[in-house]
Amino acid sequence: MTNNDFEQEKIKLTPETGFSLVGIDYFSEPVNQLYTVEHFEMYQDALNAKKSRKNPDEYFILYKGAGGEFFSR
């Protein structure tokens, strides 16, 4: 997956409100490797869910900033 494809996938999965926990499926098609695990209203809940995963480094949190910009952590 190229950097641009990866960024486009992240933008597509970023929720309008709240926070989405997203995982990476390394065995999927290169353009569809990201998938939403769960949506949360609060960042702390999403962060706790990420930390509780077996391999937390394979997950990240997507959300929009106050100015509509896309963020991932």
C-alpha cells in the first residue's frame, strides 16, 4: 500500500464525530487493508480499547479535529 492509498483509506474511515479504533489487515487487498473495529464517543475509551488489544501497535485511532482536519494516533 502506498502512502497516498493509506492516507486515503484513513480519511475514508474517519468518523464525522467521535473516535474510531481502526485495525490493519495485512493479508487483505492493498487498498482495503484498514477496517473499523469499534466507534467511541470519548477518546479515553478508544485509547483504553487500543491498549487492551493483543498487539496495540497494529491499531490506531482516527478522528477529526475542530477545524475538520484528519488525525490519527
